[in-house]
Amino acid sequence: MESVNNDLVFGASGRIGDMLVFRQRGGKTFISKRPKKQEVSDSEDQVAVKERFKEGVLYAKAVVADPVRKAVYQAKSHALLSAYNLALADYYKAPEIKSINTEGYTGRSGDEIAIRAIDDFKVDKVHVTIKGSDNVEIENGLAVVGPNGIDWLYMSTEDNPTPSGSKVIVKASDLPGNVTAAEYLITL
């Protein structure tokens, strides 16, 4: 309903109780029944997104409450992006394993495996497991970050008499604890 030249409702906006709503559009006052809110329940995906966001907020709050962890994020923050926002964004993105290079691995102790792992903020650690062709674990341990800051180097500690058909399983994790895993089959 439109009200024209009515001094009583001219310029009115808002609602009266649970019945009427006054709106202004183009200099005119419109009166309508108050819309009823429909009860909409969240889908499973929406519930999962909301839960993940709550967890991210808790992580970011914990980071800014800890001076040591806050300093790590603060070092990369700027005027438009605070340590809190960086931590929240970091919580959402798991690291990526771009490549597993086994060219330097021949099955001998001391051989090197290079892993390229990246993250939007920082890869915290890279764990390597080597399983023989029979799927029995030969060794596992942590790789160390290489001089370029992107590649992680794992030095084998055990001899593997049959490296062909063995598997290298890599797990990269970031500061919030997101983990990405990748597997590489060795063929010599």
C-alpha cells in the first residue's frame, strides 16, 4: 500500500509491533505487512563451514595471546593485514607438496630425497616415511629445510636392498597443524 499526502505517516520508517512496516522509496511512504521470517536450517556443508570458522577464530585468538607465536605472524603483517588475520587465513590453507625428487636415492644410507613443500604462510615440518616394496616400513624421520627455503631435504638412515617399488610417503604440516600427504613410488 502506498501513502500519498498523508501527514500522519509522511517520512515514517520502521515497524509497528509485529504487524506493519513503513518504508521510504523515492520520496514515498510504503506500508506493508511485516514479513515473516522463514525458519531455515543450515545444510551439513554450512554447519561444517561455520565450525571450521569457529576453530580458525580460536586458533587466531590463541596466536595473538601468545607473544612468541604472535611475533611470527606480526613479522609478515602490514597495515591492511594484522597478525590475527594472517593466523586466521593460515588456519584455512594446508601446505602443498609440489614434488618429491628421489633421483638422489639409490637405497643406501645417506642418500637424499628432496621435497618441494610450500604454504601460504610457512611450512613447519616435513615428515618422510620410506616403505619397501613389501609395504614394510624401512625408516622415517624429519626432513630439514634446504638453503632455498622451499625444498626440504631428507637424508636416509637405513639401507634399502630393493629400492625399486619402494614408496616414499611425505607429510607436510604448517603452523596451525594442517597436514598434506603425498606418496611417490620409486622406479629405478
